[in-house]
Amino acid sequence: MTAGVRPLQTGFAAGEIDPRLIGRSDLGAYDEGALELRNVWVASGGGVKRRAGLRHVAAVAGPGRLAAVPLEDGAVRVFVLLDRRALVYEDERLVAALDAPWTVEHLPRLSWAGYRGDLFVCHPTLPPQHVVLEPYGHWRVLSWVFDTEPGADDAKVVRLQPYAKYANPEASLEAAPDGGELWALTSNQQVFGPDHVGTRLRFKTTEVALTSVAADGFTALGIPQTPIEDGARTFDWAEQAFGPVAGYPSACIVFRDRLVAGGVPRMPNRLWMSRIGRPFDFDTGTGLADEAIAIALGDDPAHAIRAFSTGRELEVFTTASEWTVDGRPLSPADVVAVKQTGLGCYEPRYVPPASVDGTSVFVARGGDAVVEYVFTRADTAYQAENLAVRARHLVAEPSDLAFDPARRLLLLVDGPGALATCTLDRNAAMVAWSRQETDGRVLAVAAAGGRAYLLVERDGTTRIEALADDHRLDAARSVGAEVPTTTWSDFDHLEGREVVVLADGAPPATATVTDGVVTTAAPARRVEAGLGFTGTIAPLPLLGEGRRPAQLFRPVQLTLQLHATRSLAVDLGEGLREVELAAADEPPFTGMKTLRARGWRGADDGPWWRVRLVEPADFHLLSVTSDVRIAR
């Protein structure tokens, strides 16, 4: 006996489901999920679309990191951080190529924050850097230069830098003149080492520039920048917070017009906030409302700061937990740090949190969870929800993260160059993952101002590429001519490759790039040439009575609801076949296509239908209805 079923799948709002969850047919997401979604993404308005192409922007030297900063005029500035280099692109035009102090070994732990079109860059073993546009259009990479105040004479200045007491709280200092301008600073403990030479410490209220250190570690000589009024022994002293002794900040951000930095290796749970409107003034002064702030996240150094994000409060991500820092107002007297959740963020490399509609999304400590960190008014507290709980197979070794609000896409670089995307739309209760594949390795992502950029390695070279809805190929360029022609230049980045060519709406053709030139068979006014890619959509196993997997069934027909689609190929178990849609000179097809199927299938035969996106053409699948007879 057989029983007929007509399962309707609309929207694929649950995205690609982890194969390890196939047995969980009780999950509500089962009816809205897919076994395979490749080179497609779930549209926030419903259905599955062929993904956008990748437009070639520029070739760069080697692997790196990407940072995108929106500008007030709507332009986007992209910073490419490479081995000993920093490149600056503005609206995809190279405006600066600069020497930088970091090397390829530093790249995984480099972190950054945009500020008024510039970029702050941090690494725990390097002095923090400022990629800055100076007057008259000159770009430079500079170590942070703290504001200063006049010292005792013209040769002395007081640096308004952050300070911290890294020594044992019981360590004290006394100061005594040692001839000329020098003063001897003597401790009751061994607190000084060779790396202290050239640094500064604060003795009570006086900043002292250290010039030498005794071999026993108890005494250092230095030049006070302002007079020492009282050299008596005191516990009130501190070292410069950032330097060769303690290390440097692991992360930074700008919050309420204060530069925030934290995660120094010797005191990893501490952060510092600059004076309002003065990012390089960290003088805590007398605690006035606009002066700098220093605060620790509890007493446990296990809460090592790795990243920041901004929402309704300053969000701090550590290796052990998530915190918020705020105050009403945010001032030295009112600042409060509160531990919210205890997941911890990913530690092997810096993966920037992504801002999504006022919430933050970050990669959790184990590397297998992509977590939304959101404030809930019902609980008046922050909660952490794993967005990848149904797609853990796509999250294994994350290396970069960004959110493209124009497409509602979370972009996750994972493992050896793979790219996973997640459509996020809380209004539609949609969290839908899919995998994107290209002929190469995705190394980094960044998004800002409605644009998304990828760093991609192809054929041993690295390129910047942009997601482009008007491109249907990867590593692609679209060029035009006023007079129809058959020769098209500016394709040097694909030299020697066989590429797909789209010319004036003609069927796709292939050509080999020679001397940077693509040749078409017939004259055309516009050509797009690049690398093709294939998409796949496949369903989860069919369910029968009692929502148990159907062991034996006979498909009768499959009905696809399409929107604005140019090309469709379907495999119903008898090989791939093209489905006739609209003619080339007609508008894209919108409507239903019903396909007949034959033969019995078993549960071990795999998906009974697959959609293949072979042609570089528009495709949008809204829903699928299966007419199947299941053996009882």
C-alpha cells in the first residue's frame, strides 16, 4: 500500500542543516531547511537566490586582513593590512601604499578600529599604530603619539599616557637626587629590568623618564619631568601601561568619543578610556567627568580582553566572558563594568565582532559557535544565542567575520579559505546558513556602507574582490565600448585562464585570456568576463508517517515556484536536465514549473531531487512542492 504526501517547502528560512541533525525530524527547522545550499543564499524576503558575483578590484601582495570604514559622504575606505605594508583604497581606488611595522606573523592577532576615516591598529607585541590621513592628503602609519604637557623646562614634557602598577601591591618606591638632573628610584622589591630603560613611570604625581637600571633590579635612575616635591617612600607609583615591559593593547575601539584600549598581556583584564574628544590623552587627572578612565574587569586575569564592540553600552569580549562597561554619565566617578555572559570569545586569532541591528555577533571561545550577544528588555540583561546551532558543520575554524546590512548577510571565513553566509532577519525569524564556493581561497572579509569586500587567493596571487549584484561571475570585470568590438583588455589578473564571457545578453561563451585580452566571437558593446561557479539546492530526507524518514517512496512530480529566473536545471534521479523557461528576448520567467518523476527510491539513494545552477543567470526559487507516494 502507498500513501500520498505533498510536502510544501517555502522560503528555506532555516538554511542548510548540519548533516548530524538529519535524524532530528522533530525540529521545526526541518521543514524549512535544506541538505545542501551551495553558491546560493536565502533571500530575506523569501526563497533562495543565486549568489552575487565577485568583481575584481585589485591585486595585492600576499595574505592579509581587511578593514572597511564608511565615510560621511557615503564613500567606503578599505584598509588592506599586509606583510610590512598597509594599503588604503577609497571607493576602490588606491590612494596610499605605506610601510608598516607588522609582519605576516602578526596578521592573525592584528585588531583595528575605525575613527573619522582613519584606522587604529593594535597587536599585543607591537606599539599600537595609527593609519592616518594628514593635512594636504598625506597618509602615514604612526605609532600612537600621546598628548603632552610642558615639563619643568623646554627639554622636558609630560606624556598623557595611561599608567598601571604592574608590580606587587606591596612594592614601594623612594626617590633621591643622584647628581645633576638624575634621581634614583629605589624599591623594596626587584621591580626593574633592562626593558624599563627608555620608558617612564609615575612617582606620586611626577613623571620620570628612566635612563638606566641597576643589575640587582632594585634601583633605576631617571629624569623627573616636573619637580619631585617629596621623595619619601610610597606605594603610589605606576609604570607606563603600554610598552616593552607590559606589552601593548590587544584591541581598541572608539566609544562615546573616547579611545578605548585594553588587553595588555601583563594586565589583560584592564582597559583604559581616553579623555572625551582627545583620543591620545589618557591622563586620569582629578577624576573630572570628561577626563580619562581606567577600570579592571574584576580581579581575575583570565578575563583577557580580546575585542570590543559598541551598542547601547561598551561591549567587551574576553577569553572567558562577555562584559558591558557604561555609566550615566560615562565618567570616572560613574563607570561600571558588569559581567553579562560566560562564553568567552575566540582566542587563536582576532575575529572582529559584527554589529547587526544594534546587537553584536561574535565567535565563541571554542570556535564552533557564532553567537548573537543581545540585550533583552524582558530580562533586562544580555543573552547569548548560538546562531550556528543548526549549521555547526559550516563553523569549524573561523578566521574573519563581517555583516553586510544591504544583503542582510553575515559573512564568515572558515577553515582553509571557505566562506559561509548567514541571512539574518529577525523580523522574519530567519537565521539561514549556506556555503559559498569559488575557484580559490577566501582569506578575509570586510563590510561597510552597503558594500562587502573579500580578500581571495587565486592561482598563487591575492586579490581584493567585491560582492556585486550586477556581476554573475567571480574575479570578474565588466567593460564597455562606445563602438562594438571583439577585443577587450584589462583582464591581466586572469592571464592564461579560460574564462566565461557574457557579451550583450548573448549565451555564455568561453575564451582564454592572452596578454590581458579577451576576444569575443562577435562585436559587442559590453562584456563581463570571469570565472564561473555552480550552485546546488538539495532537500533533506523525505518524511513519512509519524515524521519518520521514508524508507521507500515513488516521486510523482515536483513543482517549483520561481521568480525572475533565467535558467533552471533539475536532476530528478535520471540525470540533469534543462528546464525551458523564457526566451532570451523575453522577461525572466516568473511562475510555476511542474516536472514529472519516475521510479521508486529508497532512503539510502540520497535526495530525490537537486537543482543545479550551471548557467551564470538570474535564479530565485520561492518554494517547492513534492508529490510523492510512500510505501507503508
